[in-house]
Amino acid sequence: MALFKKRKPAGKPGEWYYCLEHKKVEEGPECPGKDRMGPYGSPDEAARAMETARERNVEWETDPRWNPPRDTAG
């Protein structure tokens, strides 16, 4: 008897993910959550996952609420 059951990844068919391990768009929960980004509403949105993440990172890095301007007066 197995002590732990292997769990299926959470998610639903019709949800689209970008798999970081396989570097491709996948439908439904094929890979573990640690290896995927999503869910996205369409395969096209999932295909842009890395680009979307880069754009959001730039926005967050320049957001004054998280990174206030440094005092350059010295």
C-alpha cells in the first residue's frame, strides 16, 4: 500500500498554460504547478506568457509604490 498518492495537477481542460519545463503551450493540467504559468483564456495568451511576465516585471520595477525614487542629493 502506497503511503502517499500521486496527485494530479489542479486545473481544468479548456484552461491553457505555458509549461516552463517543456517550453510550450499545454491545455489543462498536464504538468505540476511549479513548472507552469497560467491559466490563460486562450492558447495565444499562454504563448505570450513569458513576454507578459517581462512586461509586468518592468511595470513593477518602475512602480513608485514598490520602488520609491532614490535621493540622489548627497
